[in-house]
Amino acid sequence: MNAALIKALALGAVAGTVAGLFGVGGGVIVVPGLVLWMALSQREASGTSTATIVASSAAAMLAFGIGGSVDWQAAGFILIGSVVGAWGGAWIAERVNERLLAITFAAVLAVAGIRMMI
């Protein structure tokens, strides 16, 4: 196995574990990992992370669903908004300056982290 494959597998394992524990992983773990550890651009990292979310979310949804920990009505409504928002966000991300995209991503993570601590 080459180093990039090992890094990708390790990053996926960490992200999957964090996603299963806390409901986050793709954006919080995978995007910084792809940028800082695997040298992808911010835009490539966002797209790559998004491409992995469906399978990892399905696995976690199955486990939480079996455990009775999913509010299916809320999930359905959030899904509708998420599909529209994700399409729009990806459209914007393809057109905005990549440095601005990275700075905005870092700011969102920082604000979320601070809000969760207080």
C-alpha cells in the first residue's frame, strides 16, 4: 500500500468514528485532514469530503435507527433543506476565491467550537 492510501484509510477511520460518536466528521475531520495531511486544495477537500458523506451517514443512520435514536420526521424535513442547501453551497464554492473559502471554513469551525464550549 502506498502512503496516500494509508493516510486516506486512517483519515476515513477517524472521521467515521467521530461521526458515529458526535454526528460530525465529514467537514470537521475530513476537510482539514485532506488539506493539511494530504495536500488537497480547499475546494478539492470540500468536494471529496462531500462525496464520502452518503456512505458514512448511511452506516451511522442504520446503527442509530436500529437503536431507536432517529427522529424520522425531523430527519426528513432536514433532508429536504440539506439537499437544496448543499446544491447551492457547492455552486457557490465552485465560484468563490479558494483562499476566502478556506478562511470562511476556518471561521465557521472556530465559532462552532467556541459555541459548543459555552
